[in-house]
Amino acid sequence: MQFTFLRWKSSSGKDMKNKSSISNSDSYKEIGEFWDSHEITDYWDRTRPAKFEVDIQSEVTYYPVDKELSHLIQTQARKRGITADTLLNLWLQEKLHQRKVKTGV
């Protein structure tokens, strides 16, 4: 998924990605507290459409990998000039293809 956010500085100088124009809050905590006690329907006329892109073509699933094995994978990936996740996907595809050819499944 791809999202683009503008950054604002709060009055305290903190960098805020999504300062609320409705609550006029200076922190995410204050924004949360505001919406805990208010309803969006009461402020609907003060909202505006938001534009963003969502790319749902791929899904990421995480699997635990032993720390030493992870180090070896990263080393091999660097040698090939690719990322560790790309290398793992290539190896898994190769293994599954071999298994399919060998067993027909």
C-alpha cells in the first residue's frame, strides 16, 4: 500500500504527519483524546476528501527465521546484489518448482 502524508510542525516544534485541523491538537495523544469524546458526524461539514493510492497487488507475510540463518541469508543476498526477501522468495520458488517437477504436486 502506498500513502502520502504531509508533515506539519506542531506549536511545540514537534514534527506531526497528520495534525488534526478539527481538534487543533498539538500531539497525537491530544488528537486521540479529542476523538475519544467527540463524534465525526458532528464535524462532517468540516471534513474534506483525502486522496491516496492503495496498491493491493502484493501481500507481505512474516515468518520467523533463526538469527544465524538470517545472517547467512543476508550475506548471500549481499553477494548477489539483492535484498534478503528477494533471495528468499527466489529460493522458495525454486524449491517449490523442484518439488512439483519431482512429485507432480
